[in-house]
Amino acid sequence: MSMTCGEATMKLLSNYGVRIVFGIPGVHTLDMCRGLTDVKKTGSMRHVQARNEQGAGFMAEGWARATGEVGVALVISGPGVTNACTALGQAYADSLPLLLISAEPDSKTIGKGWGVLHEITEQKKVTEPLTAFSATARHPADLPELFARAFSIFTSQRPRPVHISIPLDVQAEVVREDWKPLSFVKPPRAGKEQIINAANLLKLSNKPIIMIGGGAVNAGKDLLPLAEILGAVVISSTAGKGIIPDSHPLHLSGSTVRSEVQGYIKDADVILAVGTELAETDSFVERLLFKGDIIRIDIDPSKINDFYPAKIGIIGDASPAIKGLAEELKKHDGTTRFNSACADVVEIRASIKKNLTSIERKHQKVFDILQEHVPANTIFSGDACQLVYTGAFGFNVTGPRQWFYPAGFCALGNAVPNGIGAKLAKPDKPVVVLVGDGGFMFTMPEIITAAELRLPLPIIIWENGGLKQIQDDMDNSNIKRVGVEGINPDFGTLAKACHCKAIYADSDKVFVRAISEGLKVDCPTLILIKENDPWLT
């Protein structure tokens, strides 16, 4: 059966297991859209219409965050690509498997500067710094190879986003072969000698800590017993929250940003860092003071000796490496250290609670209510806002892939479309969005997408009169405020106009009711919390 290259591309995506494609159709993607409407060719793959290509990219990112599977966005050339670039940058920073497929003008025009529709002189150069690779398919036969390369990156090494452009004339060419997905190589595995050396160093430790990031997402079931054997306090990055339940007596959760935890870190004699960059955006200090020896386990060789060089570097998939360490240490008796570490965690948690600012205490009240009234398996999709900053250390999640806070790239506006992508990926799990009033407006139109999809999606909007973090930074730097205090819409009227519900939570009882209702109705619910309302104090 012959088909156009655009149709064949969509069929190949379906063969790779892709179930949903997010995007906005355009005149440059018509041949690919043809492939999305023929069930015989693409199986059950579905298209979800976003309201902006940035939203489409963020939805694909949300799918990847919730599942670890590839999230796919399909956009036009030119402005479609540039609109989606923010999501690419965020997926790159957080090591997420996002595939952006775009059109490109006729191949004979590329690099010519003729002024054709949606022209970027060389489109792939726009996205190259934001991707594992960006490529233009000059012939239909290029696509199976490019897809194989992309999916190999997604499954066998540190996942990064990929951008594949297909020029208009290539999309329209006839394809007579039946493209099939290729098999992938397995991720690298740690060497036995390295595991033994790391185990021996940990055996001699009097005060070990374990720091975990998103690269350890599949290693939780082995990390927890390892931490208990060693009696090691566990500290996660924001991407690592929930890999070990945040409430575990050894876990300080995503609290690297806290000075109380930074002080504890510097006294550790061995630091086991698993699947984490130890990035500045988790601590917001230029350099953490590690006095002890560092053992790094990472699938990315470039991480072993970067900003924090390792005494022992283990290149490989985290899960088998941690399993090997646990096996080597199974006879180690860390009972005394375990009791001491648990006591340390209790003391540090109490110190953090005592040292909360007045605003953080208001945030904490919201999180305490959520902790009591929201199901334990809820996914929280957070934007870059002060409420989410507090939640990173002040709210407990029970499992991995339940806390979205892209601290690395730290774009605004991801929370709502991330939540849509997560809810479509995990329809049986509750999803709650946490967003500031400023960040909400970046991708506000996507609530119409959620309404159209009939998604129960509570969206908690923390209203504090603008871009509060930057207001505070200006105030602390003696800079007169500029560009950070804008008026907000009437959120209730806005919700109604977009086929959503809205509730102003002017008391804790109303907030509890709003959350309960928002998880049940078949549309988004904007839940407005005003920072200065009395019930938060």
C-alpha cells in the first residue's frame, strides 16, 4: 500500500507506540494530518489540538514527565518551531524524551533566503542547542533512520529532546515501503569492580548521604533498602522527589535549597550521587560545600567529572547499579547509623519549619490541607512560582513522577499544559495544577483545550499581584519595581468564558470543597487563593 511520506511518518510514530500527538495543524503539515485521520494507517493514535505551539510542546513534556515515555508535538515550520522551543529547552534541562516533528519549506529553498512562507533560513540551527540532535529529512528514506536514532537516545542513554523537520516536498513524496521500528541497544551497565570499590568506600563511612535526581527514577525499590542498610540520609532534587517516599524517616525530600540542609551536606564524609547533576538550580548556591568523597552514578559520562568530580565514577543505568551496591552491602550493619540519621532528619525538618518565612507558612498551610484531602497518588504539575518553591521541600509525595517543577530551565507557563499532558497519559490518576497568577497567563488559553477534552483538572492559582519573586528580588536589591505589577483578569469571568468553573477559596473550608469538586467535574476548575487572605495566617 503506497502513501505519502507524511502519512508514512505518522504510521511509523504509531508503530513506535506513540498514542497521542499534540499540536496545531497548518498548511505545511497537511500531509502529516492526512496520516492522523486514517485509522488503518496509524492505528489508534490521536491528535490533541493545543491553542499555541508552546502549549503543545508543554503537553508533550507533561506526557513524558508522567510516564517516562516519548511525548510528541507536531507543528508547522517557522513560528510553530520557535513557539515550541521553550518546551524543548525545558525538556533538555530536565532530561525528558520529547520529540518535536515539524514541517519545513520546500527543500530547494532551504538556506536561500527567498522569503517563502514560514521561512527560517536553516531551521535546524534554531533547535540544535536545545536538543540531542536536530535534523532535516532531505529524502523519505532518511526518516526511518532519524526515528531510530531518536528513539535510541530516548531509551538507551540520557534522554534529551529531538527535533526532526520534514520539508513540504518530502512530505508529499510517495512511499511504498512499510517502515518498521528498529530495536534499541540497552543502557550501559556499571562494571563490577566499580561497584565493589564504591561499596567498600561506603562501608567505611561514618556519615554517608545519598543525593538522588530524575535519573534514579526507576531505582527507588533498590535505593530505599540501600539507604536503610547504610543509615544514610537521602536528599532529592526536585526531579527526584518521590523516588523514595518523601515521608520516609531518612528522607529530606527536595530540600537542597534550604540552608539547614546545605549545612548538613558539608559534614558528610561520603556522598552517593545517583542520577543527579547536583545542579545549581536545585540549591540556588553557586557551589555546594562537599568535604567528603563523592561517588557518582550516572548514565551520562560527562556528569562524572564536571562541576563536582567523583572519587569513584560509575557510568551506567541507575537501577542495576544500585541493585549491585545493595547486594555488596547486604551484610553491612548500619543500625546505629540508621537511628542517628533518622534523628538528624527529625531535627532538620523541625529547624526548617521553625525558620519558614511568613509567606512560606501560608504556602505550608495550603500544602497541609492538600496532604490531608488529596489522594496519595495525585500528580502535582507546578509552575515556577513561590508556592511551588515551598512545596519542593514542604510537601510530601509518595511516588516518582508525581511532582513537576522544572527548576532547571525554569520557564513560566508550563504548569497547565504539563497537567493536561499528564492527565491524558494517566487518566486514572488525579492531577492538580499549582501556578502563580503571573505564570498562569503565559499559557492561559490551554484551559480551553482541557475543557474541550473534559478533563477534571483543579488549577490552584496563587494570586499575589504579579511576579512576586521578582518583586522581592527588586526590593531586596533596592531597585524600584518595574514591569512586575500588572492587573489580573476576573478569573471567575475568564473561567466561564472558557467553559471552566471557578471558585474563590476565601476560607480553608471552601478550599477543601473546591479541591474535592475539582477532582470530580468534567472540566478544569480555577481555584483562586489570595496571598493576603486572613485564613492563611
